[in-house]
Amino acid sequence: MSGKSAREERREERLRAESQGDQQERRKRLLQIGSAAIFVVVVVVAVLIVISASDSGSGGDTNLEDVGLVKEKLAGIPQSGLLLGDPRATVTLYEYGDLQCPVCKSFSEQIVPEVIESQVKTGEAKIEFRNFVIISQESTPAGAAAIAAGKQGRGWNYIELFYRNQGKEASGYVTDEFLKEIAKGAGVPDLAKWEKDRESKQVVEEVESTTAEAQRLGFTGTPSFAVEGPGSSGKETLGTPGEAALLEEAIEEAS
Amino acid sequence: MPSEGSLRIAATVIAAIGIGVAGYIAIVESGGGAPVCVAGGGGCETVAESSYSHVFGVNIAYFGVFGYVLLLAASLLRGDLARMGGFAVSLGGFGYSVYLTYLEVFKIEAICQWCVTSAALMTILFCLNAVRMVGYVGKPG
């Protein structure tokens, strides 16, 4: 006897067909599981985005002045902490300011923007804001709030928006509510983290140490400026130059 | 349809690069620093310092390393478990990458090149694993 009988062959064929059917069934089931997984992930991501978008931390619902203007003015300029501009810029202009100071406000509106436009945006210089508490003790929590916003890339948004909504100096307007409102308007992404950071010992000490530094440099009023670059001998003090051209000239000389 | 072997080789290479990228972010951040953006700018630092960089107190870069290791294992193994596992992990990673990219663009308003690189790698891995699953799941090998 050689070869399989017709009966055996039919049996093997039937088993093969059954096995193929099982395989197809299994494949169909696994593909259904895969499709369901895609659906679940799409729903989860959509829910996360909706929750995130409706989070109150995004600002926009405040009654502050110039929220859009500040955002527009700083758009596209790199920020890190309270540093504005390309970190690789060789010249640094230091601004020692007090957020409650009305002269700082007018500098922020009239003089500093010219420097930002001509030398910061071009990558020639960067500006670092340093707190110099001079008006009243309320300037310390205000400065700490700006540093905490800087930890989330909104330091300059915070400073600029604060100035544009500044009240009468030492009148008690710098409340926790006011600081939080500025943070919302400045677009600080995570307000809970900002709250925690602004009250941290390290941040408050930073305000105190930059204030002490300004005093060591001999400054007695705000805003006071200093410049440092390859062409300067260390940090050179500039005092309070009354026009943007003087700051621009100092940057040129330091570069 | 590419062969399963070539899909697995491509996934192995991409997962290995992913381990390098996520590993770099994890190592730098575990030392208290932030990844350095190649073209300068503070984007990487801003993203690293935002609260979104941690989930349950754990840096998401660690989850990234873990995910890429699982994907590497799935690409090296044969069979339906590896096909489905690779697809599931890459789908989760891809979905989370979409969410993180949304956060970077609309919430944090800063772009970290390392995160974008990882998101791109995860997208490629998702495509490779999806093709592998659709084309070969339930089949022998």
C-alpha cells in the first residue's frame, strides 16, 4: 500500500480548512481589539485636551489692561527665568527694577521696547530683570511672583503686565488676588506651581539677594541699569539713562 | 505590504534611538538640569520646568524610556503577543505624544526639540507597529 487513502486526504484537507478558519477568526478578533484600542486612545486624548483647554490657568478671563498687547510684544522672543532674548547674546543689559515703581513703568513702556526692538530681537543683547525692592515691602512678593512666573517661561509677560496694571505705589493694591490675576493674564500655565514657587524660600531669597546686589553696585533708585559684555570691564553701571539711545550705545560699546 | 522582518528591523532601530532621546532627557533632569535646545532658546528649559513634565511626581522621560524599552522588546520578539503588545504600547505612546505636543503649543507655548523628536519617533513606531499588526496578526511566525 502506498500513499494516503482518499479518506485520509479528505480528512487532512478538512483539518487544514478548519485551522485556516480558526486563524482567520482569531485574526479578525485581534484586529477588532486593535480598532477598539485606537478608539479608546482617541477618546482619552480628546478628553485630556478638552479638560486642559478649559483649565482656568490659561488667562484671558481677567479684567486686566493690555493682556493682548503684552503677549504680542513678547511673542517670539526667547525667555528663560527673567532673561529676555537669545541666551547666546554676548551682551547682557541688567535692569534693576521695582514692580511698584512708576518710573520703571514708564521705562517699560517707552524706553526698553526700543532696545528690545533694535538689539534684543536681533540677538545682539539680552536683558535680565533683577528685583530691586525700594518702594515698600509689598515689592518683595511682587518680585517673587515674577520670578515664579519666569520658572514657567512667563517672567517678562508677568513684569510687563504688572507695570501696565500698576496701582499707586505702596497703596496696598499688591494683594495675593492681584498677583494671581496678573499671573493668569500673563498666561502662566500652571497656577498651582506658580503659587508654590512664589512662596518658596529660594525665590524670596533671590529677591533679597538681587536687592543687596543693586545696593552694592551703588544704585539708589529704580530703574537702574548695568551692562556686561566682551567689551566691558565686568558689569558696568549705567545708572538711569533717560533715553533708549544711551542704553543702545552702552550695549554697542560692551559688544 | 513590507515584510514583517523589515518592519521589525525598522522598529528596533527607531526604539533604540528613542531610548537614547528619552534617556538623555531623564539623565539631564535627574541631575536637576534641563535638556539643551540645539538651536538655543529657552524652550527646553521652559517645558522641563512646567508641571506637565511630571506625572504622579515622576518625570515623564522615565515613562518614555520604559515605553521605548517595551517597544524594543516587542520588535525583537515574534508572535501575536509581540505584535499586539507593540501596537498597544506604541498607540499609548503616540496618543500621549499628541497630548504633550498640544500642551507645548497651546499651554506652555514653548517647544522642546527633544520632546518633538521623541513625538516623531513615537509616531513612526506607531505606524510600523500598526502595519505589523494589521498585516500579520493571527498569522504564523
